Amino acid sequence: LLHMIAKIDRTLPVIFLDTGKHFEETLGYRDALAADFGLTNIRVIKPEEAALERIDPTGNLHQSNTDACCDVRKVEPLARGVAPFRAWLTGRKRFQAATRAALPVFEAVGPRIRINPLAHWTTSDQADYMRAHALRENPLVAYGYLSIGCFPCTQPVQPGEDARSGRWAGHAKTECGIHLSGLEKSLTDASL
């Protein structure tokens, strides 16, 4: 998706949600893609320090309450990041998980529109596009990480498993919340 965006407008705002718990490889990948594509408007959104000090002072909240950890590190910061916009794009695809099988291209999220332009893509479509344009992939993919999030809550996926099965392994949790009702409530409460 970033490659497509760069072909249209390299100055389009791109939001990177820095949770403070990313793999070093992911941060390096972000920087490499920005350089490869000439993206000039990467907006790094982070959790508020005061909220982290209050809710996750030891940095170990993920061990006891993954939902609260995702709220403070992902949902609230992303709500702030997209608040100035009437719409935003995501790279989510239906093949990524059973919970995304019916993913629409357009979604109403509070007063805004979330656009999933690659929703209909298959794993083959993605691989073909990356190969056709000689695009690099996150180096963690080579180690079996097919859906990459924060390092404490992400594991490699076994062959044949759902791409997101390595996220919050051992928990019923399958989404961090940025694509669920928590973000919708935050954005509904925010003005345009």
C-alpha cells in the first residue's frame, strides 16, 4: 500500500504507530520503506507519556492485561493520529484472519471513513505485487512472523496456521482494538 501511495503522492501523510514495543527490525523496515519510496510525511504517533506512567509504569502491562496495554499503546494514540482526517487507508486484507473474512472496502468509523483498498487481495496477489515491484518485506517474515505487532505479544506462525495466530498466542484475543469499537468510540467523541 505504501508503494502505491508513493506513486500517487509522496507527501501524503503516513501514520506510524510507535507503541514503544516494536521489534528493532520493524523500526528499521519503516525507515527503509520511507527511503525506498521517498515518503516525506511520516507522522510517528506514540502513547502519551503521562498515560504510560499511570497505566503501565513498569512496561509490563502486556503480561497481565493485553487489552489495557493495547488501549494505551495503540487505540488511544491512533485515535489522536487519525483525528484530523475525514478518512484513512489501511492495508488490512480478508485473507489475514477469519475475523477479517468479510472485511469491507469502506467502513464508517464514527464520523470518518476507513478505507481498506486491499481487502480483496489474496496471498498470491500480495506476493505477485511485491515480486513485480521488487519490494522488500519485513525481515521478520523470514523467521515465520506473518503478522507483526509488538515484540512481547508476537510469535512466529507454524506452517498452515492463520497469519494472525502468532499474535497474543494462548489468548482468545485476535485484534488489538484499533479496528474495533474502541477506536470508533474515540473518534465519535472527537470533532472533525
